[in-house]
Amino acid sequence: MSQTPFRQPLAWRQCCQCLRRQQLRSTPLQQNRFLSTTNTLRSTARSNNNPLRNSQTRAQQRSIILPAAGMAACAAAMYGIIKLDVFGLEQAEANNKAQKSNGNGSMKMDGPSGFPSSPSVIRIQGQDGVEQVATGNSTVSHFPSTIKLPKSIDPSTMKPGEELRTAPESEEEYQLLGLGIRTVSFLAIQVYVVGVYVAKSDLATLQQRLVRMAVQPLGSNTDATAEGGAVAATSLVPMERQALKELLLDPVKGEDAWNAILKEGDIRTAIRIVPTRNTDFLHMRDGFVRGISARAQRAAQKAKESAGPEARSEFQDDTFGAAVNDFKSLFGGGQRKNIPKGNVLLLLRDSRGALDALFQTDPAQPIRWLGRVTDERISRLLWMNYLAGKTVSSEPARQSVVEGVMGIVERPVGTVIQKVI
């Protein structure tokens, strides 16, 4: 009985210690936490060394960075397009505002419509008293509705590059028939503004031929009575004007019509070209020659299709090749290498089809004569590059010229001069 009080507490302590050791074995040690969570923290070193987790992190980063870069690039491109005004929206809006503020009811024939981006025909009074027609381009904003050029040029008394001095009584006034902008590449980069002019004293001849072309188109089977009616016709009714417009815009029939009108001669015309960016004569020359060569090749192919493989067109001879070389020499190097934007290049076609090239650096400076090509086939093919065919150098210019023609044929022959003066 005397040992019982000493053994009971010892046994109890041993039992508690045994339970305590068993509990420690079954329960893992927990790290000290500073937050209220009860989950075990992961080892940072082990997480960083996990290759699967690292690859997933990099993929997530790329999926965020690539869309962000694309959005930034699109935003920059949109900002550049708006600032550069690639599509001419600001210029078109300015023209529309000017049209509303200057609605003075001016005659439509003073400057035909149909310019690029459909800018309104706005006329302002120039420094030399000549009315100006809007072009739709910010660099070369206006073209004169009339220009004065020499009635004739004697190449025997001129040297290439020499100043062309003409007395006022020896000048002829030319009327703007239509204009447009020459563009290149799918970006529609504007290269130059081109206008087609016709001598006012030759407007009646052009009018008569256009009326005859509408009444009796080329290739139509008509008798002598119909031919007499075509010659006697002095104006066109609306249905005939629409038929003439469709004919001139047709890729094949329009080319044949303008070819016949130009080949017949006795109509003095001019092409006025003003670059909208700095260029050079060699670049301009190469473009002209490519157009001339392409049309000559198409004429040769057309002759073979219609008359057999041995047939030759009018452009397949040595004289035409020599004329092309003469045309190239007009735009040679030397002092005539560069053409800054705003300078004027004039190509004149006289009543016999001879081509004279003129150049003017500034309106206050005299015009310089570059040279002449006497073969009318060169000027005819060059003019056709702007007037007719499946592809033209400037579609807006072709459309504008046709609209100008419609204004001419709606009046009786011989009275159109009273309208355009």
C-alpha cells in the first residue's frame, strides 16, 4: 500500500509521452506561416526549376505580347493613313466646302467634270486673268481652263533648249477638254496631273467629226443617203450622245474612233503634264515609250488576226523605229535631267500630227523648246495612251475628256466656241 501513490503518476506520464510521440510521427511538421492559411507553402526553388511550369509561363507571355504588338502596329498604320491623307478625303471635303461657298452658277463647259474622287469643278481667278479648274491634288491644285501657245513653230530656226519667244498675235488659245491624275501601283501613288487641250479655232472640226462618228460609227454598213445625213448632221439628240459616250468608252471601238479622228489631222491639240513629285525626263520618257511600244505591238497583232500571219501594221517599218529614237532624244540628259514638282511639260500636236515638246520651270519664265518629231504616228499613239483603249495612263483623264466631248456635241456645229470663251 505504501508504493501505490508513487507508481500511478509515473505510469500516467509515460502514457502521455507515448501518445505524444505517436502523434508527432503521424502529423508532419508545419512551417511557420504569417498568413491565416492552413495549406503548406510550396518550395520556391522547386517551383522555379519546374520546366513544364516555365514553358507555360513563357507561352502565356507570348500570347499577351503578340496581340499587344499587333494592336500597336494597326494603330500606328491608321494614324499614318489619316495624317498622310492617302485617299484624298481632306482634299475632297475642302473642294465640297468651296463648291458650296462659291455656287455662282458658272457654265459647266468651262471645265468638264469627272475628276478623281469626284471633286467639284471650282474656278478661281488666276494671276494672269485665266480661270482655274480644280484638279483634286493638293500639290498641283488647279489647272488653267485656257492656255496660249504658238500657232506654229519653225524647227529650222530653233535649237533644243532654246527659249521660245512668241508675239501675242502669233499665239493661239487652247481650251481645256479634260484632265485627271496619273497614279501608279496598287497604292494609287499620284505621279502627275495631265490635261488635254484643243485649239479653239479647231473646236468646230472636232465637233463635226464627233457628230459624224455618232451618226455613222466606224464599220457600220450604211448607204449613200445615210452618209449624206451624217455629213449634214449638226448636233446630237440625247440618245445619240449616250451612244457616242458608250462608243468612246468602249475598249475597242473607242480606240478605233479616236485613231480615225487623230489620223485625219487638221486638229491642233496639246497635252499639259505637271508632276506632283520630283522626277526626271528619263523616267517620263520611259513611261511614254512603253505606252507607244505596247500599242504598236497590239496593232501588229490585230493586223495578223484580221489579214493573216504575213500581214504587217503601219507601225512595222524602219521609219517608225527611227521616229521612236527621235522621240527618245527629246528627253536626253544634260541640263534637262530633272523635273521638279510643279514644272510644266507641254506636248503639242500640230494640224499634220508633228510633235513638239516644250518645258517651263515657272509661269514667270519663258517656255523652252526641247525638239520635234515629225512622224504623226508617234503623237497619235502617245495621245491614245490618254484617250482610249483597255488600259490608259489616267482613267480619270479619259473619263473627263469624254465628259468634255459630251458638252461639245450637245450644241450645233460651229457654236461651241461661243460657249467656251
